[in-house]
Amino acid sequence: MSSADGTRHRWEWWHRQAPATRQTVRGLLAFLLTGLLAAALGVTTAGTHSSLGPHEADYRVTLDRQVSLRMGPLGDVIIDSPLPWPLGAEIVVREIPTDLETTGSPLPGLLADLEAYGQLFGQPEAAVADAVRGLVTDALGRTAVAWSLILVLLAAGRLASHGRLRDELKAALSRPAVAVLTGAFVLCGLTAVVVPETRQTAPVGYSPAVLDGTPLEGARITGRLADVVAVYGQRARDAFEENEAFYALASDNLVAAHESEAETASSDPAAAPDPAADAGPTADPDPAADAGPTADPDPTTGAASAPETGSAPPSEEGPEPDPVTFLLVSDLHCNVGMAAVVATAVEQTGAEVLLDAGDTVMSGTSVESYCVNAFARAVPAGVPVVVSTGNHDSVTTAEQERQAGWTVLGGEVVEVAGVRILGDTDPTLTAVGAGTRPERAETVPEMAERLSETACAAADDGDPVDILLIHNPRAGTPTLDAGCVALQLSGHWHRTVGPEVTGKGVRYVSTSSGGGAGGGATVGPLTGEAELTVLRLDRATGEPMDYRRIQIGTDASVRLQPWQEFPRPAAGTLPDADAAPPSPRAGTGAEAWR
């Protein structure tokens, strides 16, 4: 059978179908074709305003198969597009002065960010994650609008033609020259729109050898920026490589420390670390830990707090504890190099939940989303992150963390891995160079009282809070004094305090996990010791069991401190015989200490 006969048979089959079937098929085809056209329009016209590392920038999709970074009078950086053909992108950095003669050279400010650029190279996907998300959202929105308009126009045309739009179009196109003129008009319109977009920038500039082996390998650089790269590019690359090597070594040392501990345990069971045994303050060589009342003065009074620990009352034999392991970090302050170390610690400790006591970024700006994204991308899949934002975070930071899939505490009790956690965002915002200001109509003491009321109400209802996770340690004092929570975890002070009995509970303040102890920089290799804390709670009762510190030195060394039991309030703080009946979960948890 010839091809002509085959075509005739197909047309005959088509016309034998019921009119309703043919109409349905034509409708579906029209729906799909208009959807494809709308998607093409939406994708090729998408744009967004987001960040690029430490800068604000405008992004838009192009059709020139290049990614062009426009830095005003400094020049451009152009690389081949990794996007599907023929898509490219243009990124316009908005913080470069347009008049270098009157406003002064921007180079000092850019060079001051060299360490930040080193981190940007180390986490390129995190740097543009928000921009990609913004472009996708914008493209979907434009597609929906374009699709709706096309369908409305088709419906209007069908209505105006009294349901005979297809016949009217066929009749119009059958007239002499109409089809030709229509085709020419469409072709000219597409040419006028598409050709300028697909025109590539002339291959000017040069590709410095210093970029080889980096995400910018092969990039062509133009203008004054080429001179900057030629002079300072090696410095930026050295910073990038030093940063990568330092934190890779720290991660390797963390793995080696756990492996060494496991080998010791297998060869000499008596020497194995026992998480259930109280190593006591003398077993911890850290001078900042349990150093006595003069080592941990209370910043609220400036005076040393006397230890209140007492012997726990003898407990009857009960069911075996069901421990849940947490990893606590605090005050990372945008040290994205620590992201890999934190991820390694989660894997090595078997932590079920990552707790972040706040100050994840430096100033709470939108451009610091790359810090949040870097940490979020590093956390092993399936491990939830619970954060109580700090005074260096902001409402913007909290939203970035929610978009990353984290649980941001907001004054309500949440349950994660069977443990009930309460906390809230810090009511103040401290931006580097701009001081501290309120971010909502509430002070830290007012927030502290509100959290105490929430925790005590939960305890009275028989569902006590197990952990109060709050950035500022002072915000937990009323809750601990009321005996409405067993354990408070905080940061903010950039030094380790406790764990110590405070009021009728236990407070533990973590130093900076980003190496910011003593006010040191948290960009680049550590300038101060960083600390992570592993802690365990009994899932059944909510009782804090034990903890250990992981300390990362400025030489990338790792020290695993011994496991220690959490202290218990003195016997006098436990409930008396006239106290209200304990809640079903209160055996040794917060309610038992009220």
C-alpha cells in the first residue's frame, strides 16, 4: 500500500469517528499546544531579583547559550551555559557604582570580600539556589498567565464566530495571499523577538589560567575586572583552596577520631566510652567546662552562680530508656566551611535531629541565603533541622530556613523524633556595623515570660516540654525557675556555660560552632575553636540523659570529650507530697521537677 493510500485510510478512519470524539481530541491537542507555547513564553521571559554570594543581583533567562555576569564598569564574566539549548542567563550585580570617577573605586570593597568569594566558590550551588527557585517560580507564573490569556482569546474567538472558529480560520486562510501574509507576519515577529536574544556576545576578554580547576574555568573576563582577576585572582583562589582543604581535613579528622574510639572499644571494652556513665567534671580536660562558679558568671548579674546540683533521688527500677540523639550547633555565623563538618558529625554520631540555637548568619540580609542553603544542602537526607533564630538572624533568615525545609520555632511546641521542643525567634536584630534594633513589638524579657506561660500550660495539660531551645540564655530563666522544662539549650554568649542547674531545671549554653569564640572571624579557616554538642534524651520520659562535646581546633584537629551525665536539680527542688499528680509522661521529666 502506497503512502497516499495510507494517508487516505487514516483520514477515512478519522471521519468515521463520532463528532464528540473528534471534538475532544481537537480540544486536547489545542490545550497541549497552547500549553507548550505558554511554557516557552514563560521560560524565555523569566527573571528574578536575588543574591549572588555577598551581592544583590538581577537574573533573567536569555537565549544566547551563555551565562553573563554583568558587573557594570568593572566588566563582565562570560561562560558557556550549562542550561539546555538554547537557554542562557544574564546576571546583573546591582552594587557596583556606575561612575567610578565620582563615587570612588569599588575595588577595595570587592577585595574585602575575597574570603567570602572563596566560600562562594566552595558552595556555588548554594549561592544561586534562591535565584534558581525564583526563576522557576517566575517562569511558572508567566506560563500560567500566558496560557490563561491564550485560552481566553481562543474562547473569545470561538464565541465571536458562533462556535465556528475553526471553519472561519480555514476559510480565511484559503483566500489568496492570506496564508502567505499571515506566515510572513508571524515569521517577522518571531525573528524580531528571537534573533536579538540568541545573538551571542563577541568573544572578547580572556580566560585567566588562575580560574582553571574552579567553577569559572574557561570564563571570559572583560574590562577592569580582568585586571583585578589578574592581580588578585590567585589570592582569591588560594583562599578558596585553603578553606576547602582545612574543612576537608577537619571532617577527615572527625571520622578518624570516631574510628579510633571504636577500635579502642573493640580491643579493650573496659576503655570504651560509656554514654550512660557519669565521667564527672574532672574527666573533662576542657577548662571551660564545669570549672566552678568563678568560670561561668551569669551575664544577667555579672556575679558567679553557685552550683545547685544535688544528688538525684533514688529511682525505682523502670523500663529501659529509649534514647534519642541530637546534635546541637549554635552561632555558625555564615561559616559555610563548617557545613561539611556538621554533616560528618551527624553521620558519625547517628544524630536523629540537628538542633540550631541561632545566629546562623551574620546580619539577617537576603544575600546571606547562600549561607542557609549551604548548611541545608549539607545535612544528610532525612535528618530534620529545628532552629531557634538568633539576634543576627532576621525575619528574612527565618523564611529562608523554612524554604530550606527547616522547622523554625515560633512560640509553639513542636514534636520531633518523639521529643517536644519549644522556642521562638529572637525579637531583636543585630546587623554588622548597624547595631541592634527591635524586630517586633516584644522584648527578650517579655518573650521569656510568654514562653514560660506556654511551657507551664503544656505541663499542666500533661504534655510537658522536653527542650527549651532559645538563642538568648536569659530568655529561658522564667521557664526554668517555674520548673516547666527539664532542659534549656542556648547559644549567644560565644562560650560554653554548663550544663548547670538553673532554677528547677538544667541550662546548657553552647559556644560558637563557627569558631567565633572570643569574637573571632567566622570566615575562612577557624580562628577560634569550634564546638558541637551531642546529647541524648529519653524519648519515653523526656529526661535529659547525657552529652559530649566535639571540639574542632584551629589546626583542624578534633577532640571527642568524654560522655557525661546531665546534672540534676537538688532534692529540695523536687515536688513535695502535696504537689499535683504527675502527668502520664512525668516520671523523670520536666513535670517531676516542678
